[in-house]
Amino acid sequence: MPDMYQMLIPLFRCGISKGKDKLHEDLYALLFIDVVRLVTYLPFYRIHEIELYFKKNVEILEPKSAIVYIDNIYNNIQKKLLEKFRESFGDVEFKVGNWRNRNNTWLNILRDGWEYNQETVVVDSDNVIDSIFLDIHRELRTASIYTVLDIDAWERSPQQFLRRSRFFTKIAGKDVYLYRVFEPRQTFRGGSLFFIGPKQVVVFTKVPEVEILNKLERALDRVHIWLRNFISDETLLGIVAYLMGIKEVPWVVASRHFHHGSAPGKANEALVASAHRQFAKGVNKEFGSYEFYLYYLKYTASLVWNLRNLF
């Protein structure tokens, strides 16, 4: 433990406790709370996962604050139902909106993290974090971003992540890898140029600047609303990491995935290509770089190819 921490600990032994005032609460969090802000996000029709999984994550991690972002909320009756539902979750906060896709929801999560200048741990709503995560977090929180893969995906098909990763270190008996967020070799082959890697849990110890978030929101706004859900949030987060100057993101296996079973089948590839092409065009307009031009070029070619295959 750093010397500064050693100097502060006696203050708490002399009677300073959590909640006495803002300064003391912040010091308490610095010393004794491993996770500052725990977040999950889900659409209205999956709110039962708060009870099934997020509640367990709160119990395991004991964060300073726990927040659920709930999408597809557009009616006052929905809000009243949620308020009754929320009463059984103690201090868990509900934030609602009608963002209508994961990516716009993510931008709101990150914007709030930036506003409050808080480290943010975002866990997928159908995942339960391993208890060993806290040991991993204490070591990896020096990274601006790191992510977690679930054990099920690791046992089923690890190569889809390993082929773009390299071994980094070992923490608490777990192998830690580094995932390349931008891979130009994917330009004319399957797979994404920008990708965050595993995403069952994403930890931001440093939150991107609000200007980056605003520009990405404008780029998303240029995508037809019916197509936005065809853009994976792994792609958005990969672009966020790249714009933060991060080339490789650490990841580790430390969660369990309980598949919700409500996802539709595989999306039409022409629609996916069209969504990415529109987003790439918007991102290139906002940031203007060779890498984003490659992103646009890839999905322009993909759209032409997949339209051809429709007939």
C-alpha cells in the first residue's frame, strides 16, 4: 500500500467514518472501497436481470454507488412500475431514457462518469462477476481501460480473442492478455477494424473527454435510427479507446455469463454493413483520420458485396 494510504488510515481509527462529511467520505472510498461506481444497462423488457444478476454483483463488489441504466422508457406508467420495482434494491439508482440502442446508452454512461470524475465498472446485465475480480481490479486499475471475458466464452472459443491478443502478465493466478483495439488487417476480411475485445465487464479508470463523446454521438445521429442496433457496442468502445490513445486493452477471464435467450437470430449482413458504413462516414467526418477512412472503405465494400448476394 502506498505511503500516503498508510498515513491516512490512522485517521479512520481515530473515529472518522463513512458519511460524516464529503471529505471524509472521499477518503473512506479511497482507502476501503475497491469499486467506486458499478453500472449495468438493459432494455425495459430485461429488468428482471437486475434481481437475477446485478444484485449479486452489488453484493460481491460492495461499490460506493450502483446504477442501472434502463432503455426504452417513454411512458409515465413504466416509470411508476420501475419505482415500485426499485424499492427492493436499497440504494441502487435507476437512470432511464429512450436511447433505443446500446451505443447511445453507453455514451450516457460515459458522460455521467466524466461529469462525476468517477472510475466506472460496467457489467453486462446477464453476467455475474467472480469474487476474484476484486484482486484483479486492485492490480489492473492502473490501466485506463480493461475488460473481462466470461468463462463460458473462454471454454467455448478462446481463439476468437487470442488471435488478436498477446500475453501480458499473471494476476491472482489468472492470465492477463492485451487486445489490439485497431487491426488494419481486418480491412478486407471478416471481423472488425475497431473492437474493444471481451466486453462482459468494461472498467474505465480514466473516462474519455466529453468532446470525444459528443463527437461520437453526432456520428451516431447520422446513422438511421433503425440501423443503430446493428453496430456492436464493442466497436464503439474500441473507437473510444483508440481516440483516448490506447492501442491495447488488458483483459482477463473473470465472470459467468447467463444467456438471456431474447436475442434474435443472426442479422442480415447487408443491414449490418449499411449501419457501419453510415457510422464510419460520421466518425470520419468528426475526427478525420486514415484509420476511420479504412473503416468506411471496409463497409462500403461489404455493403456492395452483400447487396449482390441478396439476389
